[in-house]
Amino acid sequence: MVLFPSLFDGLARTVSIKKGRNSQKDVGKEAADALAKDARKSELMLSSSGTVKSNKSNNFTSVCSKRGQKGINQDRFIVWEEFGCQEDMIFCGIFDGHGPWGHVVAKRVKESVPSSLLCNWQESLALTSPDVDFGMELDRDLQQFDIWKQSYLKTYAAVDQDLKQNPDIDAFSSGTTALTIVKQGEQLIIANVGDSRAVLGTTSDDGSLVPVQLTIDFKPNLPEEAERITQSNGRVFCLHDEPGVHRVWMPNGKRPGLALSRAFGDYCVKDFGLISIPAVSQRSVTRRDRFVILATDGVWDVISNQEAVQIVSSTPDREKSAKTLVQCAARAWKYKKRGIAIDDISAICLFFHDSPSQKIDPLMVLKQA
């Protein structure tokens, strides 16, 4: 793997006492923005429903988003193949906005995270001594993961701070989730803020397809999340007409009623336990792993993990896999949540290898559930 693509050579090789930290960040940001612009021109970046496939990797990505019945679609997503000019890397991100400015916040975060992450990752690589003897392969994997984790933490903190200071966006009572994956070779690095979910479709010992949930849905009633919120004087409770739906409230209990414990924006409750710190994890892709699904809660509110992987796997044309999943979710909303406005529904399906699909009608999966 080439660690330093040409546009980043200047950044990687000038981390020294000759340049200040602000200057380094400016160089890195300019280089990352240039790479993003080039990716769009080369059709390696996707931010609307469709597919993306690089000739230089085995990855294939299908994406679809459908507006719900609550107004403007506040879901946003991005796929960046050959992330940072790295042939073995791809970046996928899905963002679910909420509140009056949710669509604007989600769009801003979607645009900011990939380039900022790339910049922080390259800076961390440049600061890592190339002479270090990692020894075992496991040590190398841990070192690479630690670089990604620190890059993610820096990126999400910076993006949330920039969003707060942006005079053109009112994120006081609006925000967004952020679920992103970087696939680097056969390693997945997953970072999650909010309740969008990543689910892996893999093959079990008996040959059946099974789901593996890669992320936690960060809801306010999770013990660790609830403890942090209450210790910060925030409140967690359900409304009488929403039993089981726990929300975060300010100490006076009047606002905002946020059904998440982590999000970008929502500064009205950032002092009361809401955070934008991502949970970052890693997983090695094996021969048994077929694809990963990233989807907003518009999917998971009505589709189980098992149903989702079966729907994606049984779609004969991989290009239509995300669209089929979204359509199945929209159908499920109509009979599982009658009388409730359909949420925005978005999904990304990232395939790892060429695999034969089972010839099963995806809608039958729901009927049999």
C-alpha cells in the first residue's frame, strides 16, 4: 500500500520544526479538498442514489435514499472510492439529520468529515516513525487502528466545533447522526455517532447467511449513556404517548426531546450529556464476509438485521440492492407502523467480493417474518 499519495507528499514530508501546526493543517486541508475534487471528476465519489465501482478494487457499492412523509429528506450520504488516492481504500458515510436545520447540518457534516479525516490520518502517518519495528502482524494492525481512531476522534471534535461556530447554520436545536466506514485493504474501521447502524452479512459454518451488528444504536436509555446524561444534569424519560421511546431533555424537561445520546449539533443539550464522540471499532474482512449495510433508523425501525441481509443477498442485481432494501423498508412502515409518518430511509450496501446471489423474492422475506 502506498501511504503517501503525490498530493500529500508535501504534507507528509514537512512535519518538522520548519512549519507551524496551523500551516500544516492548511496544507493538509488544501490537499484533501483537491483529492475530493478529483474524485468527483473521476466519478469515484457518490452523494446521490446510484452505484460506484473502481476498476482498481473488488469493492462495489450500491446506494439509495427515499424521502419520508415528514418534509424534506434530511438523510445524506457519501461514498468515496480510492479514498485519498489509495487504491485499496474506500470511505462510506451516512448521516441522518433532525430538527429544523437537520438537512443543512447533515449536509455540512457529510462534506466536512471525509476531507478532515483524510487530513488527520495523513498527518498522523507522517508523525509515525517509519523505522518502528512492529514485529507481529497483529501489532501492525493495532498500530494502524490506533492511528485511525485518533484521527477519527480529532476529526469529529473539530467538525462539531466548526459547526457550532458557523454563523450560517443554526444547530442549537438541530443535528445529525454520523455513521462512517473506512475499508483499508481487508480492514474495516467503523465510527458511529447516533442510531444509524452497520450490519455485516457473513456466512456461518453451515453455509447460511447471518447478520453481525457492527455498531451500537446510541439511545439515551443505554446504561452508560443515561448515566453520563444524568450526571450532567440532563434528563432521560419517555412521553406518555410514546412509551418506550426514551429522549434527552434539558434540566427543565421542556426541550429538545432528542431520541439520541450522541449527535453532531444539538448544542442546547451539549452541556447536559449529549456528545459527538464516536465509538470507533475495527474488524478484519474474511472470505466468509460478503457485504456490509449502513442504514439510517428509517430502515432499522421496521427491518431486522436478519431480514436486511437476506433482502440484500437475494437481490439478483447488486446495483439494485440498496434500492430494494429501501423499498422493502418503506413497505414495512405501511403495515408495521400504521398511522405513523414514514421516516426518511437511506442505505449503503458495500460488497467485498463477487458472490452468487440467491434467487429469492426479497418481499417474501418480510411476508415470512
